[in-house]
Amino acid sequence: MKRKIIIAVAPVKNPGNMLPEQCINPITPEQVAEQTIACAQAGAGMVHLHVRDNNGEQTGDLTHFS
């Protein structure tokens, strides 16, 4: 039996509020969409996101993506 592999990616990196200096995090919906599409084109089958506000801080407010 062949096993299928699912590649999962997290284009919005680092779940904490502090971002490493070298970390390039997409923040706007357009930036996240661009990175997500690039991941899908590279073979990703699933995306895991942490929503961030305009200051780059983690938020549970989904209006940032609507």
C-alpha cells in the first residue's frame, strides 16, 4: 500500500510575541496569501497560521483577515 505524505507549513512563524530579527513574517492578508500560495506551489498541502495584528503581535481578532 502506498502512503501519502502531507506537507504542512507555517508561513507565519514564531507563535510568541517576540520575533527574531532575521524572521520575515507576513502580516497583511495579502502578504500571508502570497506566502501561502508560494508554499502550495512548492508542494504544501496544509497551512497553519497564527493571526497577527498590524503591529505584528499575535491576536485572536479574526477581523484582521476579513
